[in-house]
Amino acid sequence: MEALKKELKEKIIEQLNLEDLTIEDIEDNDALFGDGLGLDSIDALELIVMLDKDYGIKLTDPAEGKEIFKSIAVLSSYIAENRIK
């Protein structure tokens, strides 16, 4: 699970062009949106595309997405349970 969390942090930094952050700057339980990393709705769309492309997970329910994207810890648990790739 730690390897998946590290991988997700790397992908988020790369996908969302967060060059000023390193994986050490992102805590597992930091909020991804709002006061945490400060991601926005455009970033959420990019994360949804990444989940589909890299893990075979298709998100269609916005409420489900809101829960899944709470933190790296929540996101990695969801991916571990639901990944197809």
C-alpha cells in the first residue's frame, strides 16, 4: 500500500504540473481539495482520467468521486480494492 501511495503522489504531481511540490510535501491524510493541496474541478477531471487510464477504474457518480478524492490514503485504498489494471 505504501508503494501505491508513493506512486499516486508522483502521478498527481506529474499530471497536475505541481512542480513546486515533492512527494514528501504531501501527507497521506492531507485533503486533496480545498485547504489541503488546493486542487480544483479541472484537477478532479484529470484525476478521473488517470484512474481510468492507469487503473481501469471508471468513476461516473460525482458523490462517489468526492469521497474517493478526500486524501491519498482514501484514494489508494479505493484503487487497491477496485483496480482492474
